[in-house]
Amino acid sequence: MLTEIKKPDDEVLKKAAELIKQGEVVAIPTETVYGLAANAYDSSACAKIFKAKGRPQDNPLIIHISSLDMLRRSVKEIPDIALHLAEKFWSGPLTMIFPKDDIVPDTTSGGLDTVAVRMPDNEATLKLIELCGVPLAAPSANLSGSPSPTCAQHVYNDMNGRIPLIIDGGECRTGLESTVICFTDSGKCIKILRPGAVTAEMLSEFATVVTDKNVYEKPDANEKVISPGVKYKHYSPNAQVYIVDTDSDEEFVGFLNSHGGDNIYGVIFGREQGIEIPVLKYGNTAEEQAHNLFAVLRETDELGAKTAYVRCPDKNGVGTAVYNRLLRAAAFRIIKP
Ligand code: TXA
Ligand code: MG
């Protein structure tokens, strides 16, 4: 199959909508990462997403809406708190989990009786959803296990020959996937299943917020998890990634300088001085790190890196999300020098 990359003018969006109505899969830009989109109500179209990604069948998809009407059509029940959160954070990087309506097929929800919903903050993609008239189910547009794509070229590298069209909306603003939450205690409590740019601090204005333990821990082999995604290998480049956890620039630089070798790279904030091994920079602030992390992990592959020692991010605010992704990229390997 020929894979085209096109900028989102009206013609291209119309063509994308036609493809989606015919049950095809199209890659779409969002403010977080690129998604691999199909009609969320069409079971065989969604099956194609799983095939293109090589994604396990029990890992549910997020459905992307352009109006609250689409939310109402897709779920059985909307707690008041969800409407308040929607008003504050949509369109934006917040995904909420609801009891699903029968209109959402089991393929989309990975067999669960719930469905994850968000309204993305990208003008072209909102227009496309509108043109399709149905929500678009879309996981991140990478091959299962790889770092998520934050530009059209990343999608092309993973999906060339597997899908007909990639809509090129430029670089994703945030660079990390949305915050995923569910509600407990009849909507009095918010549980964070995956951290993102909408942080625990921001959510705590609305309810008590707890963070699921699997945000920071590897689930046990037979553990029943709320969010099936946490069971699987994630965000990993070919290189062995290690998190180097220290607050001190000197200690970090000392560690790198004593661990150099063939195809060994440091992934640094950028402000550190005196490093003698080759490095990639991912930024001095949590926002920059979120924006650059996946691109830098993909770059280690292009360089043929065997080992990447990544500086541990600050674990506050959006840094929580950066750390969560990095933990999985590193298969939970942490070095304290
Ligand atoms: O920012 C994002 O969320 C991007 C863009 C494309 O919107 N999408 C994304 O999708 O990251 P994906 O499939 O890569 O990650 C979805 C995560 C998975 O960990 C999945 O297990 C979880 O959300 N999830 C989806 N539906 C769920 C549900 N009903 N219950 C619990 N977890 C769910
Ligand atoms: Mg993903």
C-alpha cells in the first residue's frame, strides 16, 4: 500500500473523511502525539488499527470526539464532574473513562465495558471528526512498543506501507500522550491511570486525586490492572535505556565520563558542562523534556546507540508524565550514581 503524507487542506480532509467512512485507517495530528484513526463505531475498521500497530487485542483505544453530543452518544452515563472537567480541559490532553454504550464495539474497548474519551486540541483533526460524523478511535501512531510519534516523519517511519494517508500537522505541541483518568467513589474521586500535561495539581481543584500505583510500578505478571496499556512494553528504542537519577550536575557528568564507550550516548538536559561522551539534549524544563523525549529516543535508534544513559527528570508537574514514560522506555532500570 502506498502511504501518502499530506498537509491538512480542505481537499485532504475530505479525502481522509472518505477513507475513514470506507473503513480505512488514517494517521492524524493531535496536540499530544499523532494518532492512528478509524471510525470508532466500526469494529472491522478498528481491527485494522490493531493490525497496523501490532497491538495486543485487549489494549483498548481512546475515542476522539468533536462535540459533547458525540460523548453522549457513546457512553451510558456522564457524572457531573466529567462535564466540569470537559468545560475546563477540552479541547485538550485529558482522557476520561466512562461506562460504554453498546454503539461502541468490543474491538474498540478491548473487551472492556468502559470507553476512554477525549476531545483533541487540533483544528484540522476536529474538522475531520466533524466531517466523519462519528468519533475516531485512535491510539498513538507508532508500532506497538516503540516511542510515540510527535511528527509526520516518525509516523511514516513506522507505518509506511501499512496505511494509505498521514495528515501532516507539523510537530505536536505537547509531545506526550494525554492524561488518562477514571472516577471512583461516585465521582467524588479522580484516579490518574496515566499522567500527562493535565497534572494532578490541576485536577485537584475538582476532586480528591489519587495516582494509580502502576504509574510508577511495573504490574505483577498476573495482576488485574485497570488500564491494560500498563502491562505492555512501551516507548522503547532499540538501545538499552538507563535512567540516571541524581540532582547534581557534577555527579551526572562524572557518571557519564566514566561510562563512555562504543555506541554509548548520554541524554542530558542541556545545561550540564564538561561531558566527554556524545550526547543528545532533551531540555532543561519539564515542558521541553515532554516535547522532546520521544524524538530523542527515536534519534538514539538512528545513531545506532547500544546504550543510552538518560538524566532523570524532575518528578513534579508535567515532569511526572516524562518520568512515567521514561521508566517504561528504560524497563524500570534506574541507576543512582
Ligand atoms: O494523547 C493521547 O492520548 C494519544 C492521542 C493520539 O490522542 N493517544 C494515545 O492512545 O496515547 P494509546 O492507545 O497509545 O494509549 C491509550 C491508553 C492505553 O494505556 C490504554 O490501555 C488506556 O489508555 N485506555 C484506553 N481505554 C481505556 C479504558 N476503557 N480503561 C482503561 N484504560 C484505557
Ligand atoms: Mg501508545
